[in-house]
Amino acid sequence: MQAGTKRAELVKFFFALSEPIRLEIVRALLSAKELCVCQIVQAFGLSQPNVSFHMRVLREADLVLWERRGRWVYYRLNLENPMLRAVLPFIEGIEVSKIQTTACEVKP
């Protein structure tokens, strides 16, 4: 891997984790293993477009994997990412707000 590519990956990685909301989302995913966008919206009290923005930043930094199931998108941590694995012990040690998640409501 070229130095410029490594540098760009590091910048994306640290930028993604520099925002407190994104750090809390990573912590929530660590705890829940997988969350639907609607659960993130409910848990953090953010608008769906705002959550989508934060999740895009996390995706571009290769911190999360996603899967579309019908109308919903589900996210989980990319535990294959060596940088994420390296910082998870530090992330686990950070005190963040407790969140509760419920199942997504299916609207006709």
C-alpha cells in the first residue's frame, strides 16, 4: 500500500471517530452487534438524514458494514478492520450515554 493511500485511510478513520455522535454509534454497535437505521434514529434522537450522514462517514472509513433488508438498512462494526480492532479497547473504556433500542416499526 502506498504512503498516500495509508495517510488517506488514517485521515478518514480518525475523522470518523472524532465526532462524539459517531463514537457513540460505534459504542452502540459494539454493544448491540447490529442496529437498524431506525434504531439509531430512535436511540440518539437524530433525524434520519443526519444519521445517514454519520453512517456514510463511518462506511467511508471502513468502520461499519451494512446490509439492506427490505426497506431498512442494518449496520454492524467491521471487525476485520485492523485499525478498528486496535482502538476498540479504548472505545470500550469511554463512558457514553446508555441507549435503548427497540425493533423497527413496519408501516404499511
